[in-house]
Amino acid sequence: MNIIVNGATRGIGRETALLLAGKGNSVLVTGRNEKSLNELASVSVPGRLIPCRLDISRFDKHEKAFTDIIASSFESVDILINSAACLVTKDFSDFTAEEARKMMETNFIGVASVLRSLIPFMKKGSHIVNISSMGGFQGSVKYRGLSYYSASKAALSCLTECLALEFIEKGIAVNCLALGSVQTEMFEEAFPGLRAPVSVQEMGKFVADFSTGGGSLFNGKIIPVAFSNP
């Protein structure tokens, strides 16, 4: 299969990309850090890992290069996993406009822009998986300092439901995984000193398995994947 994983230079995105490529798939991986991307692409796996530097918060400046590399690499896209994310932790009143804008651009607007640019490459049976958070899951416990992050992830969840309806005639499934606590660098930044009950490897395997098998069983669903919160 031809797969794109946005935000693959660390954490769950990286682990997911490695697992999918390890099963013989061709996986285009994106991220801001070119060095990390090249290190990831150099890993020996049965499939292909194709690096593409992309700052999703400034997608308009990268769109042509992004779609060009996809057109030259794939005839079509079977799976798109949007795991890119930005997290700044501070009280709402302390946020600068730039910090707030960058988080919304990375976690929501940039993801929506990527989705829009990739629709021509997707076909019946394709599966879009958006990675959200329990922080953006309606009715879940909320935490101080995560106002913009949680709001951006809630917007991504709502977008999932809207696009599932729009794309149903195309046969493209769109789902969202609202993840709970996973021992990633981002989790450690948000909750210093806490230990998550789920490892990156465990969650990466779940995301990889769901992306390849869940599209035929789920559509328009916001699925909480959480052992604890946080």
C-alpha cells in the first residue's frame, strides 16, 4: 500500500511509519526536522520510507513541492495518517497571538489543507486517520495549560465527522483516534514527572493496525484510545 504519515520524525508518528514500512508498504514521511527525516528514511525495512520535509503550519509555502513528490512516488494514496502536532503549555491569558496561531495552524488548519490537497490522489477504499487527543474529546477531563491544544484537537475531531459525510460517495473513510496518555516526548513536556501507562511502541502498533484495517469497519468515528487520562 501507499501510505503518508504526517509528523513522523518522533513519537507515535515515527513508530507507526516504521511498523507500516516494515510490513512492505511504501510510506512517505513528513516533518519539519530534515535531519530526523533523513535518519528515519535510512532505516532498513522491507518497504520504502520516502522523506519529505514539510512544515504543516506553513503548508501554503510547501504545497506544490509536497504534491509533486507524491505524484512522482505514488499513483494513488491508500492511507493518510495525520499525526503532526504542536503543543505549547501555558495559561490561556499568557498565550501570545503567534503561539496560538501556530498551534491552530499545525494541529487543525494545516491538517485540513493537507487533506484538501490529497483528495485527487485518493480513491474508493482509501482511509484517512486523524490523530486527536482525549483533551479534545467532548466530555473528557480537561487540564490547565492545554486550552489551545485541546481546542485545536476538538476542531480536528469535528472536521473528521464532516469529511466522512462529504467523502462517503467517493468511498473514502475518515476516522479520528483520540489518544490518551502515551509516553512520548510531547507527553513529558505537558506532564513533567508523570509516567504514561502506554508506550510509544504499543500505540504505534495500534495506529498502524487501525489505519490498515479500520477503514472497512469505521467511518466518521471519533474513537477514544485511552487507558488513563492523563
